Amino acid sequence: MQWDYTATQQAFLEGDSACNTSVPPPIDGPAETPSLDLIYRTMVHNHEQAQKESRKVKLANRQLQLSIKKVVKSCQDIGTRIASMETRTEELETEVRAATAQTATQGQQISDIQWKLEDAENNLRILGIAEDLEGQDSRAYIVSLFKKAFPDLTGWDWEKEVQRAHRFPLMRKKQTSTTTGRDQSYPRAIIVYFGNFLLRQVVFERTRPNSKLMVEGVSFFTRPDFAHATVERRWRLRQMIAQFQELGAEAYLLSPARLKVIYKATTRFFLSEVKAGEYVLQLKIKSFICTCM
């Protein structure tokens, strides 16, 4: 086998890709000795090609490094943002917990205020007194009426304890008699505020609806000054008393709307019929278990 260096030189001069190799292709024929100049020029050409490829690789490497740096920088920025978001989230969670606690406290305060507004425990509603009978000074009339109705309560200063008195503000629909022309509609209640709750209770016990008083021709009785919602709560709680009594418990309705239950030396209080019903169910389960044992 022989090398055709003439063909190699011609390909080099024409820029053929065959000159990129330092080993010329084998040919059949007599061997010829390549010239040193051709070998040198081939080596230089191959070296230049290698440098070009090296520069391309270095350029691609620099571009890759720049891309990696950008990615790393983006990752760092994202990490910083995530850390900032986590910190802000923790701050928001703390604020939400504080706001929730404050809302619960304010809700309880509003409930207490609403309870006080709706149900004035020191108030009594006096019913049966004809309209305009008290004149211009309702308080003075009520003080005089109580002094006459309760002469035995000399230890109380009625002028001090009866602090306010006024007619119920809602207007009523008049019902005029067709024969006499007089107003036959039921008179509005007079609301009386007592400075002492104990005196209020004494007056209430003596002037309940089933024990009307007659003072100088005026018949009257009293009721607690409860709001409509409280009256409904009292009615619902009163329905639970019979259920507790069936289980052998003592149950009492307290003012304004609270149920007191005594069962085997254990006393509990309920403000809603739902909680009271749950307690009834617990007692029934305990009673059933005791029966089965």
C-alpha cells in the first residue's frame, strides 16, 4: 500500500476536508516520500483548526458560565423573596391571631353591653295605671304610689331609690268607646328604675301579675323589664325545667334568662337551651348506664 502525497497536496491547496488529517489516505502504487514543507503546512493548518475549535469551546464555556451566574443570581433573588414572604407571612399570622383575640374580646363586650341595654335588671314595668294619671312628673307620682302601697317599708328612702320613671315610649292605637267616647285602649306601661336591686325585688314580689294592688282606686301590677329576645330565651329555658325534674334534678329559672340546675350536689348554670339539652342527654346516658350495671 502506498500514500498518494500528490493528491493530498492538491486537496490541501483546494481546501478539501481531507487535509484536516495528518495521515494521508492509502493508495495502491509506488511509495513516494512527502516533502517537509507539505508536512509542516499540514501541521500548521491542523493547529489553526484546533485553535479555532478551542476558541469556540472557550466562548461557549464563557456563555455557559454567564448563564449559570444569571441562574444562580435568579435563584438567590427568589430565595431572598421567599424568605421575605415567609417573614411577612409570620407577621401577618401574628396580626391575625391578635385581631382574632381582639375581635373575640370586643364581641364579648358588645354582648355584655347588648345584654345590659336589652335587660335592665333594676327596672320594673308597672301596668294598669291609666294614661295621663301621673301628670307631668311620672317619678313623683310613682314615689307617692309606692309609699301608699308599702307603708311597712319605712326603712327605704323612696325619693332616693326611685331614680327614674317614664311611660313606655312606643305609641299605642287608641280604641274609643262608641257610647261614652272614652279611650278604652290598654294604657302603656310605666318603666321605673330602682337604685337598689333588693328594693326592686321586694316591690316585684308584692306586685306580681297574680297579686294586683289597689291603691286609692288604682289597680296595678308589675313585670320585669325584659326585651323581647330575653322573653323568648326565658320561655325556651323554662321548657327544660320539666326534663331535669324527670331525671331527679332541681331546676330554677333565674333573672333575666339563666337556668340553674342542681343534680347530686353539682350545680350548673345555662344561658341557652342548647347547652341545657346537652346536659340532659348526658344525665340520661349516665342514668341508663347505672340501670344496666
